[in-house]
Amino acid sequence: MHIRIDTILDSIADGVFTVDHDWRITSFNRAAEEITGVSREEAVGQSCREVLKADVCDRQCVLRYTKETGREVINRTVYIINAKGRRLPVSISTALLKDETGEVIGAVETFRNISREADLRKKLEGKYTFQDIISKSHKMQDLFDLLPDVAASTSTVLLQGESGTGKELVARAIHQLSTRKNRSFVAVNCAALPDALLEAELFGYKAGAFTDAKKDKPGRFKLADRGTIFLDEIGDTSPAMQVRLLRVLQEKTYEPLGGVESIRHDARIITASNRDLQELVREGKFREDLYYRINVLKLVLPPLRERMTDIPLLVDHFIRMFNALQNKTLQGVDSEALACLMAYDYPGNIRELENIIERAFILCKSEMIKKYDLPEFLRSEAEGKQAATQEQPSSLREIEAAFLVNALKKNQWHRAQTARELGIHKSTLFRRIKSLGISIPSKPDMQ
């Protein structure tokens, strides 16, 4: 029984077309017509770049890559322009086209319209993004809910959190949500400068205040006037500087170095510390009166190890960011690499994760970041944890099961509490526990 190849291709939901050695289209199925808006009669005989107008045609043609290397491309996202001029995201795969003798006679490409997936992704990103902060953790979502009210006030804010948790991003979000958003946001790292330089940086100086002071220089408080000043790592300031800052907070005035007149300021002050300031007060290393002045509104940023559900979101964000910066088209991380990333505690928090992804981005030789593109210490830690449990996740399903078990153990197997921590509804967690075959101890309180 003879079956026309066109009939088979037309029954496929994905767009399919083939090209010859001159990149001329030799076949074009019905789904390809529907996706592109170009009829088969128009497409056949034309150059594929003239029909699809894909963004990779000019810089890295995937069909040319496959034809020259013999390597297939699988599920790469590119953009094409359809007959109506609309830019569409499509997922493409390529392979060599051979005749009955095995001789290469061209190439074949399949492509699928992923506009709906892209729209859903945007909605999810919108749901889990606040200003430039990305998180689905319920702790961070609760923080997002507070920020508009915090921004509406003029009170001093204290941001408490480990290094790399995004304190400056939160400070910028408060500024952008406030009535001061059209004025300057000025950030100062108090731990980066010795007292004399920090004083000059904050308050400025007058000409002649010291040997190299040839002319007046405004300080950061002056630059932040009617805007916001962010004093990062305020816990590392000296007792003398703490006295100066206390006066700035109490009297809303300061004096430049070498100056004799006090200058009033109108800057919203946001402070931050990666140290427990209350503990520093008890140890006599931080002034109690200054602590109460800056602790009017206190927001605590959880470390990344307490919001592990954010790792896939953040990884995806960093990959898209580095794709744009380095003009690459990496698709993501494979399941083994994701398992390694999920098994690490991140003492450096989000900043450390970003550095890990940037390193992997440089070393990656394929479309997906793999386990061995990650730092050796991270792989070793993941392998150690897998060996300890005598389990090695080999699929996304196993990774999810291992992740949920760890979250449940952390919460003494309390499912409602675990669901709150993960930022999902408890019924969703119950369904996943049942679907993944996770057994819950009969007496969770004793676990």
C-alpha cells in the first residue's frame, strides 16, 4: 500500500518543512501553513528565511548548523514573523534529510507555536515578580504585600537579612513605590569605607577641609535630598559615626567636613544590615538609641535556603538575562543540574546563585546547562546528600519528591505548615504527595 508522504505530514500537529542544499523549501505541511499564514504553494521553492523570517536566520541558522555539523537541534525557542507581521515564539527542532541510500539531500525542521505557553509564562512572572524582585515564597509574597504601605510612609526602614538576599532591591522597590520616585535613590555601603572617608562621602566637605579639598563637594545626603538614601551594612559603622548618624536622624541636619553651618536634609532613610543589630546592642557594639531610631519599620528578608521554591524561577531569570547579555540561546538546566542546585544551601544567597549560573553559562557547550557545568563543590555536596539518603533523583518527578520530603521533614511533617512555607495551597500539596507516592508518618508530632 502506497501512502503519500504529504498525507502523513499533514496529519502532524507541528509545522514541518524540508529544504534542499540551496535552502529552498521542498515541502511544507498544513500545520506550517496555519502557523506562518503562508500557503504551501507560496512557500515551496522559496528560501526558508524568506518564509519564516526567524530571528536566528541572520546570526545562527539552526538548519545550517545541523547540515554542517550533523548535530540535531532540539526544542530551541526562536521567533518568526508570520504573514500578518506578528512576531511568534516557536519551539524548533532540526535533523538531516537523507535519501534511501543515506546520502544527505537537505534538512528538515519541525516547529510548534508556543505563544500560549509564552503568555502563561508572562502571567506567572507577573504573579511572582514585584518591581525587580522575583519570588513565589510565601514569606516574600507577604513582604510584597507590605511594601506599598511602607513606601507610603516617611518613617525610617531597617532591612535585616544575610548578604546577597536582595536588600538593595527591596530598598529600591520602596523608593519606586513612594512619592519620591522621581528624585534620586542614593546607595552607600557603610562597611566599604573607613570613618573619615565615610563621613566625607555622606556629608560632603568644604574647600580647604583637608589638603586635597580644592573645592566644595556635596555629600550623599545632599544628592538624596527629597529622594531616598540607602545606608547598607549600618551595623559595621564605628561608635563615632553612629553618633553622627543619630544626630542626622534626630535633628534632620548635618555639617559637611570643614563647615560651620548645619544643613537640613529631606531624605527618606532606609538602612540595612546583615548582622543582628539587637544582638550588637546587647554586646555594646551598636548604640541602643540609634537602633530604636532606625528600627521604626523592620523588614526581614529570608535567606535563599528558606525559599528554595524560588531557585527554578531565579535560574530561569538569570539564564534569560545572560542570554541577552552574551547573545546566546541556552534553554535552561537539565534535571541533574537542577537537583544539584536544589541541594545546596547558598551561604551567599541569590548573589551566589547568580555567580554559579554565570560560570555555568561560560562553560556550557550545549543547549542545556548540565551537572558538570556547575562548580565541583556544588556537585560534591549534592552527591553527598544523595549518598546519605541512598537515593539519586534521575527524573524531575524524583527531584520533586525529594524536595517535598525535605520540606515536610523540615516542618515536622505538618502538611499545612509545609504548604504555607512553599507558598502553595494545602490541597495542591496533598495532591502532589498522593501523586508522588510520598508516605507520611502516622504520628508526625513524634518525627
